[in-house]
Amino acid sequence: MTPIERYGVETPEVNKPLRADARRNRARVLAAAEAVFAAEGVGASTEAVAKRAGVGIGTVFRHFPTKEALLEAVLVERMRALVEHARSASQDGDAGVALFGFLEHVIEQSATKNAFADALSGAGVDVTQVVGDVRGELLAAIDVLASRAQAAGALRRDVGAAEVIAVLVGASHAAMWAPDAKTRSTAVGVILDGLRPGGPRKDGLR
Amino acid sequence: MTPIERYGVETPEVNKPLRADARRNRARVLAAAEAVFAAEGVGASTEAVAKRAGVGIGTVFRHFPTKEALLEAVLVERMRALVEHARSASQDGDAGVALFGFLEHVIEQSATKNAFADALSGAGVDVTQVVGDVRGELLAAIDVLASRAQAAGALRRDVGAAEVIAVLVGASHAAMWAPDAKTRSTAVGVILDGLRPGGPRKDGLR
Amino acid sequence: MTPIERYGVETPEVNKPLRADARRNRARVLAAAEAVFAAEGVGASTEAVAKRAGVGIGTVFRHFPTKEALLEAVLVERMRALVEHARSASQDGDAGVALFGFLEHVIEQSATKNAFADALSGAGVDVTQVVGDVRGELLAAIDVLASRAQAAGALRRDVGAAEVIAVLVGASHAAMWAPDAKTRSTAVGVILDGLRPGGPRKDGLR
Amino acid sequence: MTPIERYGVETPEVNKPLRADARRNRARVLAAAEAVFAAEGVGASTEAVAKRAGVGIGTVFRHFPTKEALLEAVLVERMRALVEHARSASQDGDAGVALFGFLEHVIEQSATKNAFADALSGAGVDVTQVVGDVRGELLAAIDVLASRAQAAGALRRDVGAAEVIAVLVGASHAAMWAPDAKTRSTAVGVILDGLRPGGPRKDGLR
DNA sequence: GATGAATGAGCTTTCATTCAT
DNA sequence: AATGAATGAAAGCTCATTCAT
């Protein structure tokens, strides 16, 4: 379910046909912002977002009253997509495949889409209440994946959802930093290996 | 060789006393830039750096012709410190302790010092030739640590210096993202565990 | 005749019931504009007026094609109220009480209602033809008050309606400027005293 | 003494020759602002001020960090001029001529220079500490004029400096409002007459 | 007729960079 | 060599006005 459809949820049959264009524009602005910020970084100008969305700059500010609000909305959007993905992954029969498949998918995207990993870390934006809500949902969704994986013996028992996310953030950045595909693949493999049981050394090395 | 001494390179014969203050100023500006950018992010104004250094803004631009050059110099400075640290760590008797001690030290700093981890990843700045040089030095220094650790059986044999750095970058970001000390400690432990031998699963899961 | 009825003038035959809401809206917008501009100054946004009036911004512009037209309408409205007041004051038996009572009432309001005095002076708005009509009516109404007061020996004979209004404008601003009630009362008293006979010094001081 | 020379006071002989141009520019910006705001009102753009001063817009903001600060500086400048004028007027032999000459001079300027009278009333700008200081000086300077005039029997005894200023503000606005020279002259005369002794009517009309 | 979303010129403000002193 | 005043190109944001619904 895309965020656009959420609107439909609150307006089951018909409500205000007036807002059809507004809705369309809000979605276009959000998509444009996602693309522009991914390509040029959060320093990209709001004007660039407007141009990309094919709307006037006033329209951007009508929907998102400050640039920070826009950034936040993009963040929330990205996190929401993660939540969706995590939830659908939980349907997978094999709990281990479900968890690690999800993690690898996210990491893969990060390597491509500049600053996608930052969606998880808040990327310089002061995370507010709104983000807090989605963050909770993400934690819950990943908790499901993690618990099932632990029950199936595919995940270390000493980590919770928060730790899994932290490791995911780390792996994403490792993937972004790696200069070539081979390094990236190996480094990510190493990090994810740390999550598998057989885990913490018992030899006292640390 | 400190970055300051590089200036001496351009005056092979004698170091004129005239340049004493220039040298001092360059160092002060660099230190100020490091502090200011760490505290306020790379968006901080050059003027703020000048003020912190106690010099006029013209002086900053005399030493670093653009803001990007200044950022780059800070980056190089940070990486050089890493190189120094890695080199001195190689002196440690226990190769495993040497490597992991170094890694944990760097990660610890990252959690504290805003954007220190970004020094390794280039932090939005287009890394140029100059950085390339230091990066080579860092790779070499870490290669020494890694090789010795592998010889001592403390590090997986399928990773090289590049992979170790990638994992380090990842662990640093994981540490930065973690909301509390316990999560941070566990997540970092998990990631570093992945580097230890006993490594890649043999069960065909990946 | 209220400003609302002017609409009727354009529909000489019948007042279609259709226009009932339009009329109501025009009045609500005008009242809202008066309140908003008084509270926030003429810099207040048209949107704020619409919100206060409980109508869409499009409705405001339907009734008043530009912001200046809206300001002008507010001005006319205020002046019309003054005219009404002056006319009803002329009914008073004592011509002196009628005039000075009117003046003091206007001044009192000025001290309270931000920029009320500016209604008389045009307050930065280019006064156009429409205002000119009401201004004529005001001059006439005050001329009646002044003439009667002069006949009764309560007003200097060397002033006409224009001068009385000028003095009234001055007294209003003096009242607005005065930092406290005592200063205000004394200053206004001084200014109005100048209007009473016994008037211009004959001692050659000016 | 112009505001420019005040600088000289603090730098009796030589000090920082560097600031010669800065001083010149500050004065030019201030003069330009005074002219532009007088001509177009306080809504005039800062850019217009810069253009008029023949400097870049950055220069305006270097000297006055916000537009409000610029407005305030203009205000202070105007008030300071008033203070100077009042002080030099106090030198006049005839105390009555000194006071009324000063008042008429100010009023005359108001009629010409748009919004000059507003310098006294704060004209929509939130008056801050700085303005407060000058206001105190103005009160003191006018107090001298008023006291001397009262001693000489040229001014009502029931008014103080605050009341004189309030009346002055009123007279200025009356002058600004008056549509023609004759009305202006008469109205101003009437208001100033109220300040002369012989003052409050004793006939019980008020 | 009413609505409010869209528009874009224009405003204030910041900041990297230049250059006269 | 150092200074900091001057510059002006953006950037974020507002608001009168238009127009599709």
C-alpha cells in the first residue's frame, strides 16, 4: 500500500473530489524530493525539487511548510517502505531467509541510492514525533523477523530489533563505502556473518 | 611527517623565519576547521572557522583556496591521524589485540566525534588526488595490521585491508546510530565478530 | 445607506435571493478585514482575512479584486461610520457639546483601535475616487457641526471643516503616541483647546 | 555634529585607517535608507536601499544585520537630528521663540518628508533599547526648551516634555494630512495655540 | 458563486570568494 | 602576509493573484 492510498482509507467512498490534484501533486513532490535528494544530497535546493516535480515552488511549500518538513517526509516515506518490505518478508516460510533476504535487499538499495542508508539514521535531520511513529513500526516489524529467525536458529539470541537495525545501518554504510563490487560483497558478508549463531567468541578474546 | 612540514618541501634550502607565523596560522586554521565542522557539520561557515582560529577570513582563503580544499585538508588530517594510530598499533606484541584494539578505538571516537566516521567515507566531498595518497598510506598501514592478525589466527583469511576498512566504516556508523550504550556495544561486537575466523557459514545459507 | 445596499443599486429591479449569501459574505469579509488589519497592520495577509471571515480566499478576491481595493473598502467603511456619528451628533441640542463630544469620541477610539486614525489620513494607501466621495460626505457632516458650533460661540471662527478634520487627525495621533493616560488626556486637551475661541494670540508671538 | 563624526570622537587622532571605507559605506547606506524609506515607505526593499547607496546588498546586511535593525538605525538617526536641533535651539535668547521655532521647524519637515513624524512615534517598528536611549535624550532636550519657555511665560504650565512631544506628533500628522498649504498653516496654528498660556478654558465647557 | 490549490515574482538573509588597505 | 569590507549569486520562504474543480 503506497502512502497515496492511505488517503483513500480515510475517504472510503467519495469525499472531496477537489483534492484530486492536490493529492497528485503532493505525491509528485515527494517522489521528486526523494530522487533529487538521493542524487544531489540533502543540500539540493527546494527549487530543484519543484522543477523536477514539474510544479511551482509555492506548491512545494504549500505541502511541506519548511524544507526540513520535506526532508522529514522523505525520510518517513523511506522508512515506511522499509516497514512494508519487512512485513511482507515475514510471510516467507524460512525465517532465516526472510531476515537475511530482507537485510541484503536493503543493503543493496543503499549501495545504489545515495543516502538511502541515512534514512535509517536520521541523516542530520532532527527527527521529530512523526518519524518517531514510523521508527516504532519499523522496530516492531523487524522484531517479528528477528524473533522468528531466532526461533529457527538462524540469528544470534543476544540481539534484538535495535541491534539488528544498527548492524543493518553499518552494513549499508560499508556497502556504500566499498570501492568495488567484490569488496562490497565480502564486507557485507562479514558483517552479516556476525549476526549468525555460533556468534560471540567464548575464548575471551573480547 | 605532519602536514605542516609539507610546506617546507616547497622551500628546500632554508625555511625563512618570515613563514613562521604563516605556518602557525595554517595549523590553527586546520585545527579550528576540524573542531567547527565536527561540532556544526560541514555546513558551518568559513567565517566561523576563521573566528575560531582567531584569524581573518582572508587568511583562511590564503591557505585553502576554496572551502572544499579546506574540507579536504581536514579529511586528510583525520586520515593521517588514523594512519599514525594504525602504525603505532602494529608495534603491539599481540597481533589480534593490535588489530581489534585499533578498530575499537576508531569506532569509539566515531560515536563521540560527530562525523568522524565520515572522514573514512569521504562525507559528501569529492575525494581527490590528495586524499588518494593518504588513503594509500592507510591501506598499507592496515594491511600490516591485518596480515599479522591473520598470521596469528585472529582474523579471517578471506579479507584484505579494503574489506577491513569497509567493515570499520560500517561499525562506526552502527555505533553512531545506536540509541544507547548497550545497543552500541552489542552491535559493534556483532560486527567485529564477523571478522574473526570460524567465519563464513559452511551450511550453504549464503 | 450601508455599503451592502450599494449592491442593490446595481440590481435595480429585484434582489435575487441568490445574492443573499454573496451579500452576507461581502459583509463578513469586510468585518474580518477591519479586525485583522486593525490587529496586525495593513501588512496582514489576505489569507488571514479569509480565514477570519470563514470563507475561502477566492471569495475575498471575488468581492474585492485586489488587496488595495479591500483596504480601500475598509477605509470607506470607517469613514462612513464617522459620517454617521457626525450626523447623529448634529442632533444634539448644545452645538459645542455636539462638536467636541464628537471629536473626543473619535480620538478615544483612535487610542484604542490600532490605526483607526489612519482611516482619516489614508494610511499609506493611495486614496482614490471612491474614498473621495465619502470624504466629501464627511466634510459636509463636519461642516454642519462646525458651523453650528461657531454660531454658538464654541468654535474659533477662522477654521472650517477641513481644518477641524486636520486638527482631529493630529489629536488622534497625539493620543496614539502618548505613553500613558495622563499624558494622553493632557495633550488632547491642549490640542482641542486650540480650537476654542479666544484663539489666535494677538501679541505677535507668531 | 553628524553621526559620522561621532566616530571621530572615539578615535581622536588616528586609529584604524582600515575602516575609512566601512565608515563611508555605513553612512551612505544609512542616508540611502532614510531617503528610500521616506520616499517609498518602510515597505521598500533592502535591495532598493543598496542600489540607492551604490553598494552590494551584502554590504547593507554587514552593517545592519536585519532589515529591522536598519529601520531602527534610521529612526535613531532621525531622532538624534531632532535632539541636536532642540539643543541648538535652546541657545536662542527668546525662550518662546526657541520652543515654537523648534516645533514649527519639525512640523514643516514632516509635511515634506514622508513619515518623518513617524520617527517620533516609532512607526510600526518595535522600539528597542537603542531607541529608548535617544528617546530619553530627546525628552531631556525638550524639557530644557519647555522649562525655559514656561519661565518666560510662553508655555502653559500644565504640560511637560512628554505632552509637548505628543502635541508635536499631533501637529506633524495634522500637517501631513492637510490637503493644502492654507489648511495646513491654519491647523498647525490652532494646535500650537493650545500650548500657549491663557490655556484651558475656564468657562466650564470641558 | 465558492473554494482552495497552484503560481512565481519578490523579499530577507547567508556565505564563499575577491580585493583594497 | 594578514585583514576584513565588499560582493552578489543563491537559498528559503511569503503572498497577491489566478483558475480548475
